[in-house]
Amino acid sequence: MKNRRSSVTPVFYISLAIAFVFILWGAIFPANVESVLGTINDFISNKFGWVYLLAMTGFVVFALYLIISPYGKIRLGKQDEKPQYSYFTWFSFLFTAGMGVGLVFYGVNEPLTHFHNPPVTEGGTALAQQEALQYTLFHWGLHPWAVYAVVGLALAYFNFRHNAPLLMSSALSPLIGERSKGWMGITVDVIAVFGTIFGIATSLGLGATQITAGLSYSFDAIENNLFTQMIVVIIITIAFIASAATGVNKGIRYLSMSNVVIAIALMIFVFIFGSSITMIESFMTNTGNYLQNIVSMTFNMNSFVGDRGFLNDWTLFYWAWWIGWAAFVGSFIARVSRGRTIREFIIGVMGVPVLFSAIWFAIFGVAGIESDNILGGGLYSLIETQGNEVALFAFLENYPAAPLVMGIAILLIASFFVTSADSGTFVLSMLTTGGSLNPPLKIKLIWGAILAGTAMVLLVSGGLSALEMAMLIAAFPFTFIVVMLAISLYKALRSEHGIIQLEKQQLIFESDYREETEKELAEKREAFEETLPDEQPPEIEAESNEGKE
């Protein structure tokens, strides 16, 4: 196998050109781009929403199958290799990269919005509260983490176990063969970069608006205007570029661990000063309702009853959003999961974050709805008039030491956005340097500047929603890429497991059996190796022992 020095690939230039066209379009004609992309997105949701539902269901079933399958013992690396990171560090990476900032943003907002506008029952009732919490957990539960797990596992398996570049195209090699190195492979990687660019740039812009709203809501001297948003983007950019310069094992790692500690502290604070018993009972009831109704919610297209608008605006929007983010989150999860078994990987990626989400929404959802009821619907009215970004701060205003707690919340949101942008920059650099596990600093700086510039230009023009729509549209073709990744992974696992079983049998049975099966084993190994990528990722040797604990 040939080893390469990390350098930019055609994917870098093609992705950059596409991003530039969209940024220019969004900056000059924001209304036009939003209208065009909105029409395309609505068409996909209305005509092909069932594709998202079936695909996401398939990802959940496939991931759960891998837990109980005989492939679960296969390790992402050498079979005797130890995990690169401790459990706490690993879970911190998952939490930060996956959806930590989303939990903070939507913890109060989404349950409260569903409470007033539930999909089926009458708003503002006890049944509406139950339905609100159930659907919130549904949107943040097993489905998003299943698609992250499938993408991350496919990349980690081929990279750490078979020395393939950490690229979508390389992971498809068992399925599409040599075409993974040609135009088809480049197209796959460009779509992955496309979604990552627009997802991170949109998050930067939305993060700036939320932090600015929080500062303005908490401190009268700070105005919620475009100038303040620009300052916030610049500060976040400087912070995540400084973090990116230190690499995964320092900047992203320490910030991720700090984020988890602060988020848990904030959750405990709300739990102690809120209706603690109600929150515990809500967690148990909501988890039971979610597990009991997950099948009906998964396949519900509102064909007979319910609000189709809710399905399009929430469920299908989330499914497209999670799939669009899977390239970025899956790549990052793969990067930090060396040494885990497949069973351990799936349980860790799907189990722990879903459990944390269930606890988080039980606490913040119950507390938010109770605060709204006490204020006679005032909290929801504030969200409607001033935007979703003020929900958390208006909610925390009613708690003890409100200024301090709101300041901590702003710091937590900022830190989450720094780590998301940092890990996103890392993934973009990795995807555009041939799958390098340690991409050059200058490439990370270039992507950091591009992401910040994109967010700022579109904040000025009001075209941030254009990027959001672009990523949602990109999620549609990427859905089929994830399906192909799952098939490719299964094909490779089945072949390798057959080889492993035959090797074990040779150790157990007599020498005559070994002689009889030697040719069969050699043929199996040769056929399997022919399906694998024949190119090592850059710098894999230098990276293999980095960050061991």
C-alpha cells in the first residue's frame, strides 16, 4: 500500500467553488435563493418525505441489529487494541459534536412550542404536555444517533481496521469498487463536504444571533443588532481557530469535557429549584411513552388524522437536518472512536446521548411549561414576539441568581459553538486532504476563515436561511449515500466474519482439516482484500498512538 503526504484534493476546490456560488447568490439575492430553495425543499418533503422516514427507520434497525449480531465483537482497530480515549472523554466528544448546543437551544423552546401546537391533541392541555415531551424526545432520540452511528462506524471500521482513508468514498469501496476513486467517489465526498460547510456556517450565524439575544436580554447596555452579531462571530471564530490549532487532543477535548460538566451543572440547578418530583415522574412516563409509541411515530405520515404541517416543519425537517449533519458528526465520531468494539460503539453512540436527552428534556421541558403556565402563557408569547433564541434566557430569569445563571448559559452556548465549529473545521480539513487524521493547520485556518466569512456575509444580507435550505436539500442525495455506506459495511463485515470463523475453526480442528480449508481461507482473504481500498490515509502511522490514555 502506498502512503501519501496530506495535501488538498479536487474535493477541496470543487466544494469551495460550490460554496462560493451559494454565498454570492445568498448575499446578492437572499429573497430569491430562499424562495427557490424553499420550493425545492417543500417538494422533497411533500413528495419524498417517506424516503426520509424509511431510511431513518432502516438506520435504527441496522444499528440495533449490529449490537446483537456476531459482528459486534469486531474491534475498530487491531483486535487487541485498547480504546484511544477514556469513556468520559469519548462521551464528551459525542455530546459536543452531536447535538449539545441543540439541547441548550431547544431544551425549553421545543417542548413549549409543541405544548401550544401539538400534532394531534388540543393545545395547552395535560395531554398536549404529554404529547409535546414525547415528540421532542422522538426528534432527539434514537433516530438521529442511529444515522450518526452508521456513518461513523463505516468510516471508523475501514480506517482503523483496514487502513483506508477516512472518507465516504473509501468506505464505499466494497460496494462500488474502483469507481470510489473516480468521479463517483469525488461526488460522494463533495456532497459530504457540501452539507458540512453549510451546516457549520448556518450554526455559526444562528449561534451569533442566540448569544447576541442572550447578552441583550441579560444586559441592558448591549443592543441586539447586526454590529453585535458581527462582533460575536469574530470572537467565536478567533476562539475556535485557536482551539483548532491545538488539535483534537487538546482544544476540542478539553472544551468538550468542560461543556459536559457545565451543562450537567445547569441541568442539576434547574432540577433542584424546579418541580423535582414531577421531573422524575415525567422522565419515566415520557421514556415509556416514547418506547411504546416509537413504531407508530416513526411511520406516521399523517395520512388520516393530524397536522401535515407539523410533520413537514418538525419531523421531516429534523430527519433531513440529522442526515445533513451526519457527514460532519459521523466523521468526527469515527475519528475519536479508535479501539472500540462495534457493539461498544453502537451502544455508546446511541445509548448514552439518548438517555441524556431524555433526562434533559424531562427537566427543561417540564420546567419551561410550568413557567409558561405560571405566567399565563407569557413565556410562549415572548418566544413568538422576540424569537426562539430568547426562550432559555426568559426562562432562567425566574430562577435564583438569574444574572449569574444566564451568564453561565451564554458562556455554555458560546463554548458549544466553538467546539462545534472547531470539530467541523477539523472534519472539513480531513475530508479535503484525502482523509488525513492530522490535517495541516493552514487548511484548518482556511476553512475557519471561509466558515466565518460565510456566516457574516449571510447575516448582513439576511440569507442565513438559504444555507439552511441548501443543507436540507443536500441531505436528500446524502440519504442514499448513507444507505450505501450501511450496505458496504455489512458486506465487508460478513466477509471478514467468515474469515475469522474459518481461522478459529482451523485452530480447533485437526491438521487434516487445516490442510483442507487452507485454500478456501486463502481465497476468502484474497477476495476480501480486493474489495478494500488500496490506499492508506495520510499520516496514519504517526496518528495511531496519539492521545492514548
